[in-house]
Amino acid sequence: MRTVQNYRSYLLRLWRSDQNAAAWQASLECPLTGQRWVFASLHAMYAYLDGLAAEVQPDAHSAPIYPVQEKPPGEAPGG
């Protein structure tokens, strides 16, 4: 049986692939576990969070591009 979580906390990062890109990308990081999820768009991230808030499995269209266990190469510690 799945337990319902009444509290969630994430570190949100937003970036563009280049200065001329219109679309933002996003990542969420759980401060307790360090697990990260990366999204191709803000819309995908919003849909993922909405699914979590509704306690249903988010659909494939809102799933993160990939979960990340470690920081990407070259990323400075702490962000």
C-alpha cells in the first residue's frame, strides 16, 4: 500500500539552452535524498507536480526526461 505524503520539498532550477531559446528547461531536486528529475519544459514539470499533488501516477507526457542521481559533469557543488 502506498503511503500518502502530506509534505514535499524540492529545489527548483530553471535554465535555457542558450540566450536566444524561448523555452525554459527545469530540474527538481529532493533535498532529503538528492534525487533529481530534469524536464524539457515548464509545462512538463507543472504536469508532473500536478500528478504528484493529486497522488496519481503522472502520465508519460509529463515524465521527466531522466532522473539524475549525481550532478552533471562540470556543475559546481551547491548549484
